[in-house]
Amino acid sequence: MSEHHAGRPVRGEAPYVPTDRDVDDLIASAAAHPLGVRFLVEGHLGSVATTFRTHAFTVDAARERLRARLRARLEHEGPRAGETGRR
């Protein structure tokens, strides 16, 4: 069993961390792909990573970035007419 310190391995390789460019490139690729950004966001993690030939961590990072953009846009726009914000 490997030793861990603060969530990172002490020995061996560090976990893969996608760069901002990796995430930007993936989102751009999804936007241009026939399956689209919806597939990037909602598709099976392994299928999305395989389709776009990227690491699953990059898919997760792209999904989080897209969620953050959506949250920011919704906060900026506020509720639409007739919406209470509750479900």
C-alpha cells in the first residue's frame, strides 16, 4: 500500500492534473463535435474521455467549469418571470 500525505502519493507519480488549456481544448472540441457539449456534460465519463481522447480528470474539470459558468450566468440573470427558484 502506498503512503499518502494531504491526499497525494508520497512515492510514485503525482495524480494527473489537467491544465486550463486541456480543459479549454476539450470544451472547444465538444462544441465542434456532432455529439456536442451536452454529451461532454451528460455522457458516461469513460465514453466521453474515450471519444475525445482525453483523461477522465480533464472531463471532470470541463464539466465543473461548465457548471460554474452556468451558475454564474443564472446568478447574474436572476429568476425568470414566474420562477421562484424553488422546485
